[in-house]
Amino acid sequence: MIADRWAGAWAILAQGRFMGKVVDEWIADSQEFIHSKLPHLLVIALIAFILDKLLKVITNRMVHVAERHAVGPGRVAEVKTLAGVIRATGLAIIGVIAGLQVLATVGMNLAPLLASAGVAGVAIGLAAQNIVKDMFNGILILVEGQFNVGDSVTLAGVSGTVESMTLRKTTLRDANGTLYIIPNSQVTTVANLSVGFSVATMNVSADFSANPDQVIGLLKQIADEVRRSPEFKDLFVADPQVLGVDSVKGSQLIFPVVFKTVATKQYGPMREFQRRVRLAFEEHGLLPGDPLRVYGATAGPGRQHEEEPAPAHDPTTLKPQETNPFSGE
């Protein structure tokens, strides 16, 4: 009984019958696939695997070099972000190319698929062109190192400290605590205040009656004391300069004093210098400049004011003598 059933099943698959022809074609197709297409697919997979490992080595090397030579943690974070973007983009490109090669190997017509992808790409590009511009400009900012997290910068007319950076946007916080989110496509000019050094120029105003040589010597002494003070000596990259009398404005003499310090570290020495100038002027009896003071018009200490003579009577202003017509008085 069982033998009869197996004989009937094999009869269905016998050569020349419908199912037999299907099985024969499957076997022929499998042989063709294993003979010609499978090696091609294995080569595609091997190349994709090698490219993936090479991309991983390159991005890991970028991060390793950044951790060894970067100026701060902000720069390391930026390099890690850029490495992640490069790896994700590279994997996407490798995957798309490998997938297209696999589809072409198995005999699929790619012309309609490529045409549809082209139309979709154009539509997405037109709709998201600002995002694409943001990301491309963000990549350039990271690659060129135009600024880092923690830098004091001016971007798109806004000044502040960089709090975070991505490929699409940069976040700034100004001195008032306001948070600004700037798309990277809007960053056309970068003013970075945290690179290299800072130069601060303070205009010290003295009264016109002061001896310019005495004021210049005093300012040099104060600037040198600030330069050598323990709390500020490591902030200077050059000695302070007193440039002399820059201008005369009414009764004011203007003396510019230039400080060259580490980037964004000029404010502490400036405040200390101005405090010491105030005390030194008082100690040496020097007056600060005042735009409302007229030189020589102010009476000095102990000067007696002479009494001004009484003005002569103007006869035209005298009142006529009035007489009472009834009493004669």
C-alpha cells in the first residue's frame, strides 16, 4: 500500500509531466545560480565587508588622534560627531551600492528603480535644500575647526559662548543668558575671540593741568605692577604699553594703555588696573579728566574771591519821584 503511494508520487514528478518539468527547471536554475551568480554575490559581500572594516578603522583613528592632540574636550566631541557622520554616511553608500549590485546579479531590472529614486531624490533635495546646506556647512565647520564648544564667538550678528554644535545647528548663549540657535547655513563669517590672544585698550583720562610725563610714568608703574602680580602674571603674553598722549579733548588728556593677554582673559587685569589708577590719582593729587571742566576757570583751594563792584545805576531805570498832589508830600 505504501509502496503504491510512493510510486504515485514519483509518477507525478516523472520526466515529461508538469511537476517534473518544474523540478527540472528549478534544478537547472539552481545549478546556474551556484555556478555563475553565487560567486559574484560572495565577491560583493566580501568587498562590502572589507570597506566596512576600512571605514571603521579610519573613523576610530580620527577619534584616537583627536583625543591625543585636541586642545579640549569640546574638540574631541566634535571629532567624534564628525566620525560618526562619516561612518553612517559611508555605510549607507556601501549598502546602497552593494544592494544594487545584488539586485542586478539576480536579474532584476534596475532602470525603473533608478528612475524612481532619481525623481524622489530631486523632490527631497528641493524640499530640504536648507537642511542640506546646514549639514554641508556644518561638516566644513567641523573639518576646518573654525570654532569649538566653549569658544566666545560672533555668528550671524550674535555674540556669545558656544554651548553645543551639530551638523545642522550651533547653539550660543550670550552674556544675558539668552540662548540662540543658529542654523549652520547662516554662518558665513566667524569672529572667534578665543583663538590665540586678546588685546584690550583702555583710555585713561587726566585733567589738562596734569604733567603728561608724570602721568605716563605713573601709568607705566601701575601697569607693570599688575603685570607682575601673582594672580595675573600668567595671563599676559606681552608687557603692557602706555602709548603717551593720544588726544586732547577740551580739558582732558587721553592716555591709551594696551594689554595683550591670553584669549578672553583681559577683563580681570583691566579691572585691577583701573582700580589702581583711581587710588594712584588720589594719592598724587591728580584730577581725572572731565569734559565739562574748563581749564583755569575753577578756583583753587584757599583762593579768595574778590568782591565784584556794585553795578552803576542806570538813570533810565530810576523810578520817577512820586508826589501826593493833596498833601504836597
